[in-house]
Amino acid sequence: MTTPDDAEKKRTPVAILISGRGSNMMALVEACADPAFPARVVLVLSNEPDAAGLTWAADRGLPTALVNHRHYPNREAFDAALDARLREVGARIVCLAGFMRLLTPGFVARWPDRLLNIHPSLLPAFKGLHSHERALDAGVRLHGCTVHLVSPEMDSGPIVAQAAVPVRADDTPESLAARVLEQEHRIYPLALRLLAEGRLHVSGAACQVRGAKSPDGALSNPVG
Ligand code: GRF
């Protein structure tokens, strides 16, 4: 007989790393609240003591941790502390969700194909900070967000999921960010599900998704 505990143990343990607001973390937590979702949250960790997301997670009774990078002499020591916490809680997947620290190649190598990140642009365009301002400055008509497996270089690695939104003539960085964020909250749980279900296959720089549907049609802007 399968007990609810056995079913729970089959779900992949995931840790979510944040530095601030944590709205993507919230979307992942909400997805994991469904017992049928293939992952469960075992830790929400922040490097920033004042991260609003940390309070949100603690208020909901989730296991939380603070690993303040300022308390470590260098990146290697900070990353070793992170790694230790993640292994302590038995994490098998790590989701970076607005985590504002660059991870060392050594850390990344210890989580091969188990480390996801979300970035607010259609990668490989607009890596780094201020992607919405830069998209507006560049005059692109489609912008969006990307979930990818993490390689040591910033905002790089095999792409798992992307969503595009049209850029409007009256967009500000804030209005564009808000529309992109809605899509972030949609594709991050989807990407986590695909990874937890073992449906991602990395081949070179690309990532194949087994059994996923690709929509027909196109998003174009302008339309007439
Ligand atoms: C998101 O736009 C995410 O793509 C980027 O940082 C922002 C974090 O927002 N990496 P939140 O903390 O998840 O609300």
C-alpha cells in the first residue's frame, strides 16, 4: 500500500534561492503546494537578511535559511556554505529566483543539470541587469523571459522555457517588467516540473524537452 508519506518522498526536493521580493519563489511554492506536482520545497534560502520573500516563506511555515554573503571572506567560502545547507536539507534541484549573487564555477559544477535560473529577457539578448530598460532602448518589439539551466557564465546555459510579450509604444520599464513578470510566474513552475519529471535532455548548448507540446502560430507586433 502506498501511503501519503511515500508519495511525498517521491517528489523531488527543491531549494529556492532568493535575494529580495521573491515573487517567483512564491509561484514555485504555490505550484509545489499541489500534491500532484513532482517537486516539493525543502528550503527557501536568502543571502539578504531583509529579503521580503524570506519573511513570506517563514510565515507560511516553510523551512528558511539566511546565508549572508557578507560574513564570508570570498565567493568560494560563501558558495561552500550554500552548498552545505542545500545538501543538509537533501535538495536535488536548486532554483535561483532573483538570487543576486554570481555563483562560482565550482558550485555550478556540483549541481550539473540541477540548477535553474530565471532571467527577465529572451536570452541570449539582454543578459545582466536592467533588461527591460535595455529592451526599450534597443526598440525591440518582442521581449520576455527565460528559464535556463545554469552554466558558469552569467545568464547562460541551456534554455528550458521562454515566454514572449509584445512591447507597447507607451511602455515604461515598469509596465513592461510587470507584463514579463506575469509570464515568469507561469514558465518557472513549468520548467521546474519538466526538470523534476526527468524530461530535459541536454545536448551541447541546447536542451531538448521530451514529450512537450510546442504551440503553432506566432506572436507578432505590430499586428496591422
Ligand atoms: C525577476 O524578474 C527575475 O527574473 C530576476 O529577478 C527578478 C526577481 O523578482 N532574476 P522576484 O524576487 O522573483 O519577485
